[in-house]
Amino acid sequence: MSRFSAAIVRNAVADHLPHALVLLSFVLVGCRNPETLSKGATLHREAQIWQPWVTYLSGEQYSRLHVEIDYVQGCKPRPQTLVELRKFLQENLDKPDGIVIVVDPPITKVTARASHPRLLALRSIDGPPNHSDTDPTAYLHVLFYDSTIFDEEPTTKLQPHVRLIPYPASVYIDKDYWSFVGDKAEEGFLLHEIGHVLGLVHTLDHGDGVHCHDPSCIMYPNIRFSFWKWITFQNPIARRNLCEGCRTDLLRAPQKYGTGKSRWMGPVLMRVEDGYCVASLPGTVMLWFGAPEKFDVQAHRDGVDVHSDLFDIIRHRNGVVTAWTVDPMYWDGKDLPKAVQNAQSDPWSIVRNIASEKEDRIIESALPERL
Ligand SMILES: [Zn+2]
Ligand SMILES: [Zn+2]
């Protein structure tokens, strides 16, 4: 969501330093162009359909949070970033049974090289340990990597970002982005992206539907960089907190959105609909005709990655992989057509497309004579 562009704008001249010393400060500008804004706003609208942020903000259904951090060799987040992350989550989430932050062993550069960020996230996600469908643990994933190592070199640097659709729980931090300031910017990038995961900023009261208007807020689209501090070996990135408006938004969200439609199955975020479920992992959507508790998390991940011949895979131009599968409860064939019809009216176009394009195959797969 956060599209920090590379434009640098000279911002201000110091007015408080003695001896007419000039303080140069620069602002990293992003999320400014209308196209990005309208795209972001659309994404937020689509995300509002299932309100995944409620699983983080409310302690009612999910009383615990498991944060898993994966990193490619050489991209380990600094300890201070993790301290600030914990503080931020503890201050803003209702998780009475605790917040666990786990840093996994590094992903080797060799493994990462032949991949790309979303595939790397999909492959490295473990989820909370011993997870079950009754586990009250919400889940959040962060991947730190360096975009220069991938075989398929991106044409532009990959900015810190989240992709709310199809999987809103994975944050991507490219350590090569603004690497000239070392890793001092990573904390600001990370907390900003987590703000998006928590559903900020929807409102037009103090934001534009994606970002906040308050320059002192974490959710402001720009990061303030002080050239003076940089050349004097201080941290050049201005420290920020959530503004009052954004804090209030987080506090009020559970009441505003109720329990939402999302539920966690380990690392899989699932939307339960009438007769079908939409299960997501990074870059993948599985349309599951069956009861949510019977969904096979491992099969989803392996199915869309390693053993893709197991499923009827559709690879979309935007890189999202979709597939479908039918639970034996539908094998008498009676209720499935209705469920498929329901999926054809799903709020997400990606789901409507599978249910429409694959309708015959889905229904045939459950006909008694086929079994
Ligand atoms: Zn942003
Ligand atoms: Zn704000």
C-alpha cells in the first residue's frame, strides 16, 4: 500500500540553529499521485468486505497474536525495531493472552535468489505452533529481504508494502530501499505498513482513505529525512507516533465493524461465506467448498506451490495464484450448484472468476458417478 516513491524534495531551512548554520531537511515523498491513491482506496474498499483488522484489534475472538518474522541472510531486523514493534502492538491491540514475536532462522540467499517476495513469504510462513481451527491466535507475518538478490531483477526497487488482497497479513520490507541510511528507516517503514494491516486509514476525516494528513503521524505517506542529522551521524529519520485520530480509529474499529467475516486457520486467513470459504495465503486464493474447520492448510500451500498439478491452478496476470477444491460433504452433488452460484456473486472479482470459469469442472468433480 505504501508506495514510497523515490522523489526527494528539499523541504525546509533551519530557523533555530546558531551561526546561521543551515539545516537541510528532505522529505521522501510517496502515495501522492492520484492513480496510486485511487487504487489504494479501492483496495481498502475491497478489504472492508471482510475486515481482517478486527482479528487484531479485538480480543474477543482472537485473544492472542503470533507475529512471525522471516528474513533473508543479511537482512535481519535490528533489535530496536523489534522492541518498537512489540511496544506498538501492545499499545494498540487488545490481546489479553499475549503477543508472541518469533524471528525464524534466516532464509539462505541461494533459496531466496530463485524466488520473489510473495513466493518467499508463502514458502517461509509457518503460522502459530500447533494451530487448530479453535486456536484463538491471530497471525501476522513480516518478511525482510533485499530485492537486489533476486534472479529476476525488478525494474524498480520494491518499496515497503502490504497487499491487502488477497492476503492482508504479510508485510514486505525491502532492505535495499533507502539502504543509504542503513537500517534506520526500517522501524518507520515497518510500523507504517503494520498500520495498514490494522486497517488504517479508512476515514476521510483526517486522511485520504489510505494515509493520514497529520505530518507527525506514522500513517503520513512520507518519511521525513534530515540531511543535517545524517551528516552529523545522528538518526536522520524523524520519529513518529500514531496521531490521536488514528488511535481513535483503532480503538473504535471493533465496535464499528463487529466481529467481521475473517477467521484464522493457523497462517491462513479465511472468509466464511454461504456454502463456501475463501482462504488466502500470500499471493494465493483457494476457493474451498466445504466447512471452514475441515480446510487443509498444508494442502493449500503445497497445492499452489510445490504440487500444483494437484489442483486446477489459475495464474493471474497480477501474480496471484488461485485454485478451488471441494469437500466430500458435497459429493452427493446436491448442494454444490447453489454454493457455486453463491461464489459467483462473491464481492471479490477473483473469486467470482474462478466460480464462473470453472463452474462445470467444480460441479462435475462432485458428481457421484465420477467418484
Ligand atoms: Zn502507506
Ligand atoms: Zn494519523
